Amino acid sequence: MAATLHFAFVLALFTGQAIGVNNGLARTPQMGWNNWNALGCDVSESLLLDTSKKLVDSGLRDVGYNYVVLDDCWSDGRDENGFLKDDLKKFPSGMSAVADEIHKEGLLFGMYSSAGEMTCARYAGSLDWEANDAKSFANWGVDYLKYDNCYHMGRFGTPKLSFDRYKVMWDAINGTGRPMLYSLCNWGEDYSHTWGMSIANSWRMSGDIYDSFTRPDDLCSCTDASSPFCVAPGSHCSVLNIINKVAPYVDRGQPGGWNDLDMLEVGNGGMTDEEYKAHFSFWAALKSPLLMGNDLRTLSASSLTILNNPAVIAISQDPDGRSVARIRREMNAAKDKYGVGEIQVWSGSLYGGDQVVILLNAAGEDARISASLEEIFLHDGPEGSAPQNNEEWEVYDLWANRMEESLAQKILDAKAEDLPKLFKDANWYNSTELSYKEGLKKKDARLMGKKVGTIKPGGSLTAKVKRHSMEMYRLKSVG
Amino acid sequence: MAATLHFAFVLALFTGQAIGVNNGLARTPQMGWNNWNALGCDVSESLLLDTSKKLVDSGLRDVGYNYVVLDDCWSDGRDENGFLKDDLKKFPSGMSAVADEIHKEGLLFGMYSSAGEMTCARYAGSLDWEANDAKSFANWGVDYLKYDNCYHMGRFGTPKLSFDRYKVMWDAINGTGRPMLYSLCNWGEDYSHTWGMSIANSWRMSGDIYDSFTRPDDLCSCTDASSPFCVAPGSHCSVLNIINKVAPYVDRGQPGGWNDLDMLEVGNGGMTDEEYKAHFSFWAALKSPLLMGNDLRTLSASSLTILNNPAVIAISQDPDGRSVARIRREMNAAKDKYGVGEIQVWSGSLYGGDQVVILLNAAGEDARISASLEEIFLHDGPEGSAPQNNEEWEVYDLWANRMEESLAQKILDAKAEDLPKLFKDANWYNSTELSYKEGLKKKDARLMGKKVGTIKPGGSLTAKVKRHSMEMYRLKSVG
Amino acid sequence: MAATLHFAFVLALFTGQAIGVNNGLARTPQMGWNNWNALGCDVSESLLLDTSKKLVDSGLRDVGYNYVVLDDCWSDGRDENGFLKDDLKKFPSGMSAVADEIHKEGLLFGMYSSAGEMTCARYAGSLDWEANDAKSFANWGVDYLKYDNCYHMGRFGTPKLSFDRYKVMWDAINGTGRPMLYSLCNWGEDYSHTWGMSIANSWRMSGDIYDSFTRPDDLCSCTDASSPFCVAPGSHCSVLNIINKVAPYVDRGQPGGWNDLDMLEVGNGGMTDEEYKAHFSFWAALKSPLLMGNDLRTLSASSLTILNNPAVIAISQDPDGRSVARIRREMNAAKDKYGVGEIQVWSGSLYGGDQVVILLNAAGEDARISASLEEIFLHDGPEGSAPQNNEEWEVYDLWANRMEESLAQKILDAKAEDLPKLFKDANWYNSTELSYKEGLKKKDARLMGKKVGTIKPGGSLTAKVKRHSMEMYRLKSVG
Amino acid sequence: MAATLHFAFVLALFTGQAIGVNNGLARTPQMGWNNWNALGCDVSESLLLDTSKKLVDSGLRDVGYNYVVLDDCWSDGRDENGFLKDDLKKFPSGMSAVADEIHKEGLLFGMYSSAGEMTCARYAGSLDWEANDAKSFANWGVDYLKYDNCYHMGRFGTPKLSFDRYKVMWDAINGTGRPMLYSLCNWGEDYSHTWGMSIANSWRMSGDIYDSFTRPDDLCSCTDASSPFCVAPGSHCSVLNIINKVAPYVDRGQPGGWNDLDMLEVGNGGMTDEEYKAHFSFWAALKSPLLMGNDLRTLSASSLTILNNPAVIAISQDPDGRSVARIRREMNAAKDKYGVGEIQVWSGSLYGGDQVVILLNAAGEDARISASLEEIFLHDGPEGSAPQNNEEWEVYDLWANRMEESLAQKILDAKAEDLPKLFKDANWYNSTELSYKEGLKKKDARLMGKKVGTIKPGGSLTAKVKRHSMEMYRLKSVG
């Protein structure tokens, strides 16, 4: 019965009745790059242009990362007419020219401001200057606005106050006539997951991420996922903290509007390779925007082979746009050095009846983790009542075909003229030629992972999962 | 002393001083059917008409279920005058004709909208279109409006904001002149149990129910019954979760306005027969609306014999309209597979001085549960000071006379012309001929259950209660 | 140093700078009687008049209980001009005549309404009718208004909303020119302890009391004294629950405005004599209004000897108006049958440098409880830095001189003409002739209790305290 | 990478982009004296003048304490034009003359009012009188306003309400043209740490401090650092309570606006010498204002040698203005007599690449505490990714050069004419001649502490720390 409901619901989402955020953008979670996590205020014209070039040369643009987003610290006060001035010491050609260059690379350009009197780094903010600033962004050719929350002058504390404050800029950018993806960054205050989709393409739901997998930090003091209030969302939230916070409302993301778990830390040095894989996999499966946060000018081969995994990105860009949900959380696992020890199982439905499952070991020791079909298809009918429980399923490991690091290194070292052959030899997934939606329709092998087993009707999925690691599978029914 | 208070209070409720919700509806909790739990967006004219016929043929209409409520997904945008269009592909005769057909069956017709820019399934919502939509409902002949909470544009967060938003539709439907039962569905946000009765006939007090008896789910993350705030009320709330949440304010229901625990899951496949009996019994005793949520076209005999138990429905429709209250909760019981294990005792006063008691075993093993008269009559005088503690009580099991499944199957299989005799042979309770109020006055045997014992003054009620089950008794004083 | 601060602070309160609530009433906590706890809606003219007479004949008026407060259920709708009609079936002489009779007995008359569309028992409420209703109260000769919170139409949720709603009536009653004590009853919602003193003479700080000493009840679900929010303040709050809730802000009471812990349950039958003594003692020491809540027409001798203890009432009516504060709470005491087990020590300064100490045993077994002078004078200098720690103190038991029950019974049984002699023989404290302030100045023996020991400098106060009981002492310095 | 971010961020703060609070004051945390903690309402002209003289003679003015702040209880109502009258009995020369005298000593003058109808001691408050009162302060020559929160008439409960209420006075004092440091004192209500910096130079973040190191008290009932709500911030908050509350948002302080942890208790008698050292060290390292709260007229030598330690004050006045952050909290330490037992490690970056580390033992027994460089430099790169982890560090004990008590006593006993020589012999740090910024640039030995060891790359800092004590170190890289 509930299964019927499930498909009926999905149907409704795509029969043209949907009228929500109507700028047409972010029908799947946006992908791109943002400088903040690695570089903070150290921004410049050359950074943006070098990064844009690297996005093309590394193949990352073609795999889907098409937004280049400049974060805080780019302005130089306001002119006499109240318009923001771009800092010409940092951007000598001017922001408009920078945008042009980025567009020439086949990329889109994002910028940043704050719904406050100042930005977080204390540059001029857009609060009460929204119309002016939206015009500037439109004139410069901006395609994306990240809109932060610092120095808000006390204008929060009820959903209505925050909604109204952020809606002013939404109306302003729509008023310019230029489509801009609107990335709301109020750290989840005032239940933004309940109203973000009415005025934004994504909404942050926690304090800032930092480059640690599980370490609790006092500056990200709020950990109670059931409470909407927090004395300070913070700036040192671990990957695990963010995953745990979003669990109660993963269902709020939908085509056009997404829970934003913050930018990626992959490649920044604070996590192991297994941890970065887990971080990236969850961001994809939870339908967060995928904004790389490392310095691409010094991109390593190992980072590249995480960020370019098309089988995982296909989960992010699945056209159904449904997040995984947590179906089990065990807190009695072996503790790591920070006293953290959790085992979790996540599951979610994909386009065409497939299912994605993640077995997470955020504990101090390796563990064998099992999930029954009853659990995996819980959301299609609890207590074993889902019809999928009676089917047989093929299991595909989504990381088994990860690119060899040596090949990635070759690409990173290659001359421009050698890249086309290298990409071809690598069987590179180019989403600008074959969208993920089309690739999934055609069951393109690069998006499917590698078959590693089968689950019989009524059976279970079981895997040994290393400490601080996860395994991620696509399940396909064979009836 | 407190006993005096108790009767005085009841008296006050019925001396004509009461001036609250004045549409005259829902003097006892409404009963009927709603498609969402079983069928979601899969709605159609034939569904409503087939279901209406089944309500009559199964005898369920006569036992009291008289509202046929169409949930989300029925509209097709707005016309040029801003009025909602019914989806003529799903309802070819038009909604007005559908209403007529339902009325012809002796049933009442309910519809759905949301106090947001969209409904939960992303159809057009009624926020800021209330007057128009109320007119449409009145013109179509609607008798009941379920009014949801999705996409509310940030207009919540203080009771006043939510109250004001929901009051607009209350005023609008009253303005049409057509009586409509107003079923407020804001999931308990903003303390709706403290103001719902001023503008609605019932108010939801939790996230959506799902078809599980005890399983905690991350999508119903809020379990602290003492906290008014919740990051996301959720959509996967178990029967036990809902019972536990309503416990602090069961006294808010009253003739004309009721705590709504959400629609029933009886018959949807995720619970055992004992669990469904418990689910149904609590909804009746807690004075929740009783909206069946299964697909009546495939109604099973076992489900029918739960839903048609007049001795339990008589608790729901008791004219005093007082909910049971929890008088004991033990958390140290044997855990079930989800780690849940609770024993609870609930008690409440009924019309004419009777008392209803439920012994709930929501634990992993069978248990012997006892409740003393001191506990049972706690609300008439704590610490044994209630006069009822000194009386002798007959104990009636309200499930002992449950209809035989074979008889129910016969009814379900019968031709229309054979039904009258079958109902007669079954001694069917027809509330359209003898209201529950009159039946209770006359102590109609079908409403009384079966006598199974006696409690001496100062004594206790004791029963063996199976795991994930309950026992429900009516106590009658013999002085 | 801090001791200096302490005395300086007290000084400031009485140097004429204080400008707060300026109706001049309740300079010490109000005393009187209210019908609700014992009789609820069962109100009548004869009840009020009989009770008034009993107040005089029992000597309770003279000991200080001078307000006769009629609670809910007295009205009969509004007339065509929007004025409340008194129910002439219940009050055949009309409310004005009733007030006159009460005044003739040397008593003051209190009435009740609610800042909502209805009162709690669903009679007409005063919300949006404040000016009219204040006029009626003034015309009838009312001296006291208890103003409740039911059916508030969602107008709460921020302190400003509640403050503004209650201020309307404050302004209205002041506008009549008749002094009325304003007793705000919003159950502590919206931090009323932070603003109540600006517009009221007392403010309730919890849900309704019920007649139990320690039993937790689901209908008083909120127990976290540090949280300002509660899903439902409730109506079944035990004495211990209320004591624990007020602990963080006992310092908010002050001459003119008091934390109201709700009406007394003494004499209603749900507690033991020791529990009622503890209940009464805490209400006095915490500077709550002392409104008797029993049916005085059937007043028992044991209840009378609790309610008429002048040594305890002198704590309540101490002119300094400072509440005791909790200086120790031990949670690991033996549990009672409800699983509750606490030991607490409370201490507070009195007029003239005396100190009151309560040793509370709210546990399942008798206990020896000690409190050092360092603890007792903690608020005059933590960690032993208070000068009082170096003084010697006489210890007076405030219950040692409790009236003999046989004498009390004689008074209750006496003919009117025999009362003067009886009162004289009993050495009755008549506060209408000698105010508590003057009595304390003169160190009247009846207010001092009985000397039971001495504490040496640096020493401790120790007592054996029975389960569910307390000991209460006045300490007097001998330098 | 994160290290790059760190330095970039610091850079941004000082490139002239910052536009926040623009009165130019409190670029480092303010220092001075306030009478409340020791003397409460016992204020007078002679107190202020005697204290001013003592500030000069004790050398404390020159070490940095330059504000003399008069707290509550100084007024005598309003005149017929609505202006506050200074109490001429307490201040016979009038407030303007007092200010002149204070200025003549090279000191600045602070006063007090409350954003309520009354001050906390029930003198006339400034709510709705802001413009008048700001004019009075300006006319009197006031340089600093402490602005309290009592009797706010319900105008709080959302950040906007509190912000707006406090902004009125901010605008008023700025409107006078006289620069006044604005010290906001709303006890941390309504998330003042998120908006205080837009309208104030400092903002209190907790209830009032009291003179105890760890003792929990019911009157400071709120201890959950992650919750923004509290039923009553309270007046008995221990040093440890305050430290623990500020931990989640230590990063909110910045040049021009600071988290205010309340006035110092050093010298008031409730703590040991070690506890006062710890209290003072944390206030300095957390960048709280440093307002002495003792009676300087009876200043002891031991107190003086805490308050005049230039090596610790240099942490407070570090020009980078970055607070330490907590990097470890262990709750399983030996309990003290109040049941409290915690070990904490705090670390923060200083001007010029130095680092300050505090090892806190708030437990019942002495303990050996270690912190690795990985932990110490966590905020420059988690999980050992900070470059500082690979450097060698010299360790300087900031209390090793504490002045000898005998010398301090000599200064306190000296005649005025002998002071210059004494100060010279003592190598007294005179910040009016050499600012801390310049002193730090020059690595003045008095600001550096005493070298006590070295940490090798990848190594750890370890110390034996006595119970209720701390050790505080400055680390200097040797590359």
C-alpha cells in the first residue's frame, strides 16, 4: 500500500503541477568550486582564472562542476551612488571582465554577499542595499549568488523574520531579469529547511564545515538534531555532525531547492582518503550541492579520483532528486580518539527503481555491517510490507571502478594537447555531451559501479567496513 | 473534594455557557475515511464513488463513518479568476457532481488544501487565496476541509503567526454560509493545542503517522513530549510516538474541537492484528477523529472487525467527550527489536459515571499489568482520596465481543440484497438509527463489552497483556 | 564584602526610590481564600457568605486571610451593551450585594476572569472586553482580580505578546479608580517572572497545583526548571514540582509583586499532615500568595492548626519581602513510591537580621539533614566569606508551638459568643490589631517559634527529618 | 591550507575594510573598575574619588585600568523636564564635578542605567527616556555607559526586540557627539553575541558572576552552553559556569566589540589565590573587558600582584584581538566538594605568531595535563595538518614573574613621594608611556613571561596543575 503511495508521490512531483521556485535552476544539486574552505580571503583575478582553466584541463568541468564561486573579501566599499565597488587591486580587469573570461571557459560565475550590514569578513554587506547589489551582480554577468548571514542586525529569531530578510534579495535578483542560482546561507537558523525552497535553490542547514571527519568542537556546539535552536551554529562542524543534523529533514530537498551541507573539504589535508570518500559520497547521496573547496591549482591525483567518480556523481544528479534517509543508527560502537563511535545505515530510492545504500562506520574499529531488505525498503512499507522485500537485487559497488591514481596523475601532468586522448582512454564521463539523466536512462556503465553480489528475496546486504569509512552500493532489481 | 470539582466541571461544559467554536460540528470526534495513508496522490472519481459504496455495503457508514475525505493532488491550477480548477482527468464529472453522488449515499464530502503557496504534493495552495477557495468548496458542496501546512512561506514560529494564518480560512469558510468541519493540520506547531479549539474542529498535534507500532524513525525525530519545538515534525511517526506526544495535553479536546492524532493505519499491512486493535482503541479513547486510512475496495475481514467494534466506538463517541489520561508509564520493560519497551496505564471517565481503562504493553515480552482503583480514579482525587476508590466495580472487556471474522467475510462477500439480513443477524449497531448517546443512555449491550470480572473497593484491575498489545475495559460502579 | 552588598541592596529597596507597581497593594504576599481547588464551578452566593462568616469565626480573617476570591463560573453571558451579567441563579442578590456582605465582614472581595475569548470553564472571557469588564468589577465593589490565560487566541509566544495582552487589563482596572489587587495567572508562560512585577501584584509561575506532594503527572509534563518553554504547563503539578520550578527565580518577588505558586491544597485530603505542613511552610517562605483552597465550611481542626500558625505566617509577611533560596539539592536520596527522592536545604534572610532555614526531605525514608553556617549564609558571601559564619545563632522551631488540635476543635465547635474568650485563651495572633511588621519589631513571642538549640560560629544546623516532611527554623544571632 | 585561511582572515580584519561599530573605542577590551561586585548600592562621591586616587597611587591606572565606572543607585528620580537627577546626598558636588575630578586623575568616567522602566535596584530606568538620559550623560562628561536589562516591560524574546531596544540608546549616545563606550548588559538574552557588535563595544553573555570558582547555584540555573534560552540568566554564576557558557562563541569578540564575562571578583574573598589567578587569566585570554570589582580602598598586596601582571594583561590587550578557544574538555576528572570536576585546554593565536595556552584544572585533585601541538594549533589545521605542528616552540610561563607580595605591600604602604622610585625599582609596566601594542612589537620582557621549556616539532606541552588552578603559557616559535 505504502509502495503505491511512494510511486504516486514521485509521479506528482513530475506531472507539471509543481510551481515552487520558478527560476528553473538547480533541478539537480548544483556543482562547482568555491575558494573559501582552502583560501579564505586570499582571492584574486588570477585565482579565478587559473582555477577555471584547471576545471577544464582536469576534466572536472565536463564531469559536472560548472560554477566558479568567488566567496567573501572581493569588494572595496560602496561608491557615491551606493553601489559596491570591486577591489581593483585584487581584480585588476574588473569583475565584469573576470566573468567574461570564466564564461569563455564554458563555466558559470558565482559571487557572494551577506544579508547583514557586513559580510563575515567585515566587508560591506547587502542588507538594505539588495536592489543595488543585485543590479551590480547582474551587470557583471553573475550566475550564482551565495548569500550569507553575518551581522544581521538582530533580524532573525522567527522564521518570518529570516524569510522576509532573505526574500528581499530573492526578489531583487529576479527583478534583474538575469537568472541567478540563489544559494541561501543562514546556517539553518529559523527552520530554513521549511521555507528555503520557496525563495532559494539551496539553503545551508548547519554551521560551517571544517576539515575533520568526526571531531566534536566547541565552536560547533549544537548537536541535538531534534532542536531548532542553537546558541551559535558555529564554524567547526565535522562531516559526521552535519550528517547527523540533516537526518530529520533529508526529505526537504527537491528539484529546484536543496539542503546545502556546505562546501567540500576533499583535498584540504585534514582527513584520510577513506574519510574523504565517505564525505563525498554522503554529500552526493544527501543531495547537497557539490562545491569543491580545495585549491585546484595544487589538485592531487587522489583528490581528483574522488571528485571525478561518475558513479557517485550520478547519485547526486539522479533526476528523481530524492535524498537517502537514515534507517539505522547504532551508538554503542567502538569509540575513536574523540570518543565518537557510530554505525549508520542509509538508503534511498533512485531513478528507475534502483536503490542506493550506504553503510557507514564512524567508529574506532572495523565492523561488519548488515542491512536487511526490510530495512532498506522501509520507506516503501515498514515492517517488511514493501513489495521490494520479495525481489532479488544485484549489488553494485559505486567505488569499485574508481580511477587509478597513476592515470589521474598523468592527466594532471599532461600538456593540453594530450588531454583529449587521455580523457578518451580513461573513458571519461562527459556530462556536457551525455547528461546524467540520459546516461542513467541508457544505463551507462560508468554510472553503475561494479557488480559485487546479489541479495535474495528477504535477504540482507552485508559488508566489512573499515573504521572511519563507508561502503556505498547501487541495488538493481532482477524481479 | 476533588471529585466534587470533577463533576462540577463536567456540568459546566454542558449548561449552555460554552461559546467556543460555534459551527456546531464535531460535538463528538468526526469519523470517516481519507485516501492518503493508503493511496497518496492516486486519486480519482471512481475511487471516491467506489469507496462511498463500500462504506454503505460494509455497514461502516451506519456504524458511524460518514465523511469521505479527498486528500491532496486533486487540482489543476487556477483559472483566470484565481479559482482552483478540479482536475477533470481525475474527476471527469467534476467535483460538484462527485459531491452529489457522495451525498446520495448518505455520506458527507471532505476536501483538502494547504495554508501555503503549495500543497505538500506541490499543487496550488490556498495561502492568500482563502476567500476564493472557500467559495469553491462551498459551491462544490463540500462538508469538511482538511487544511495542511506545507510551503507556509515562513509564516510560523509564534502561536500568533500560525493562529492568524489558519484563522483566515476559518473566517472564509464560515463566510460562505455552508457548514464545513474545519480540520486543522499544522502538525502541532506553535502549540496548536492551545488555540486550535478557537478556530477549528480538530487540530493535528504531531507529524504524519506511519504504519508501525513502535519503531522510532529519523524522519519523526522529535520525541520529547515536554518540548513545544521540533526541527521537523516529520512523516514517520509511530503509534507509540504519537500517544506519548499527546499525553501532556489530552485534556485539550472537548465537544467541538479535538486533538487529531492523524488518520488510522488499520488495514495497511505494517502492523499485527493486536497492534491495530491497540492503535484503534487508543485513537478512540484519546478522542481523536477516526478517519480510516486503508483502501476500502480491498477491505479485509480482520480489518472490518476492528473498525466496526461498537463497544470501542462508543468510547470515541461518548457524549462527555473526555479523553483518557495516562496515569502510569514504566520505561524499564523488556525491549523490542527497536530498543523500545514501555508499559502504560490510561484511564478516563465516561458518560454516566463509567470509567475506561487501557493497559498497554509496548514492550518486547508479555507482561502482567495491574492498576489499583487509587490510580484509576486519580483524577477524581489523588492519593486515594477519590470516593470511587471505595466502590465496587464491574469490569467489561471491550474487545471480547469482537465480530467473528467468518461473519465479516460473509458480509464482505454478500450481494447487496442479502446485506439487510446479514446485518440483522449480526446484531449490527446502526448509529443512524440509534445514536451512541442514546445507546449509552439505554445501556445498549453492544456498546458495553462483556463482563469479565469485578474489582472490590480498594482493589486492583490486573491482566496478562501480550507483547505489543493492550487490554481495554469499561468499569461500571455497583456502589 | 558581599555582606555589605546585601544590606546595601535591602536598603535601596526601602529608601523610596522604588517606583514599580504603584497601586500600593500586596506589599507583603496577599492572603485569603479561593473556591477553585475544592469546589471548582460549584459556586454560589451562599458559598461566599458562609465562607466569609467562617473566616471570621475561625479566626482566620484576623490571622491575615482577608481576601474572599470567587473563581470561574459566575457569569451568564454579556448583555446587549457588552457587559458581563452575573448569574442570578447562583447569586440571587446580585454580585454587588454579595460584595457588600463580604465587606461588612471586614473582608475584601476578589473575582476572576480570563485574558481569552472564554474562561477556562468556557464562560465569557475578557479578551478585547477589558474596559467593560473592569468597569463591572469596579461597580460591583471588587478588590482583587485573578486573571487567567485560557482561550487566548494564540496571543502568546513572546514576552511582548503576553505582556501586552495582560497590560490591557492592568490599565483598565487602574482606569476605574478603584484599587484592585491584580493577580496574573498565565502559568509562567513567556517568562512572566521577568515582567509580571511591572503590571501585576502577583504572577503564577507554573501550571495548576494538585493535591499531591511529589507525584509526577503527565498533565504537568514540564519539569526542567532551566527551560522557559513547555508544551503545556498543565494542571496536575505537585508541591515538589512547583518548588523545583521556582528555584531559579525566587529572587523576583518583591514588595508589590510576587511569584504565585498557586492556591493552597491544605485540607483537601490528598496529603498527609506532614506534607501539608511542608506545603504551607514553603509557600510562606517562598513569598507566594497564601490563598486557602479548601472548603472552609467543613474545615477540620488539623487544617486550622496549620493555616493559623502565626510563626510561619510571619515568614510570609516579613516586611523585607525576601524569598528563601535553595542552597542545596541532593538527588540521590531514597526513592518514594513514585520514584522521587530529594533532599533540599533552603535559606533566606529576614527582617532584623534573622534567617529562616528549611530542611526538606522529599524522599522515601527518614533522613538526618545538616546545613553549615557557610551554606546557610552563602548569599551573604560564598565559600564561608560571610561574616554571619562567625557568629553564634539561636535556633527556633517554627512549628513547635503549633496549636493543639483539641483547642482548634473547640473553636470550630464554639458558639459565636464564646469565641472571644477562646481566642483570648489561645493567645490568638490578631494581625488586624498588631500587624506582622509591628509584631516582628516587638519580637512578639507568637511569631518567633520555640528555641530548640544553638549553632556555634562555624557550626551546623542538623535535624532528623521524617520522609515527606520538613523542618523549619528561625535563626537569631547572638553575636 | 587552513593555515593560509587563518592568516588571510586575520589580514582582512586589518585592511581597513572593517566598518562595524564606528565609535573608535575598545579596540582592545576595556579596563577599569566598577563598584557593584564589592559595594552594590553603597555609592558616594568619596568612593569614586578615593578609588580614583588609589588607581593612580597603586599604579593600576598606568598598567591600563583607566575607566572608573559608577554602577546602580546614583539617581534621585526625574526632574519636571524628564531629566534624571543625580542624588546630591550621595554626590554633594554633583555628577559633573565628580567627572571633572576623575578626569583630572587621567581617568575616564563611566555610569550606569537600564533599558527598562527601572534599574535593577529600582531606580528610574532609561527605557523610553533614552535621548534625555544620553544628553545628561554627555553633559556630565561621561565616557562609558553600562546599560542593564532589568524591568524591560516584556520587550525581549526575539533578537529583533532586544536589538531594537538597545539600539535606541546607542543612537542616543552617538547623537550627543560625545564618544562613550557602550557596554551592553542584557545577560546574553536573545543571542546578543550575534548582534551586539553592531551597536555596542561589549555585551554581557551570562547572568551575574559571583565570588565562587566552581559552585553551581540555583540562581544561575542555566548551564547548557548550546541552548540560547534560559528561564533566568541569574545572579550567582561561577567563574567556571561563565567560561563554559562562552565557549561556543568565543570567536564573536573583535576589535571594537567584545564578549563581556562580567566584572572581576579578584580580591572579594570567596576564592583562593590560585582561583583568582585562573579567573583573571581566563578573562584576559577570552578578551573580556577587565573591570576590577573589589574595593580598592582596602586593596591587598596579593590582589595587586594578580591585577598588575603585565604579561597576562598583554594577552588581553593583544592587538590581534583573538580569543582563546577551547580545544579539549574532559568531564571525568576527580570531583570537588560541589560535584564538579573538569579538565580543560584552551589555545589561541597572538600577535606576531605567538600562541597562548591555558591548562585548567577545575577538578578536585591535582592533575598532569598535556596538550600536543596538533591540539594547540587545531584551529590552524585540524588533525595535525597545521604547519605549526612541525615547528619548535619556546614555552614562557606568564605567571612566573609575578610581583613579590612584599614589594606590592611596600607600594600600598608608601607615601606618594616615594612611589616613583618604587615603581621604577619594580620595573613597573606603564602602558600610558609604552602601549601594549608597542611593547609587544618590541618584545618587552615584562610582557613575555619567563621561559620554562621547549616543545619539539610534533611534541606536547605538559604540566602538573594543582586542583582549582591553571597554568598559562605563551609559546614562541623558533622555526
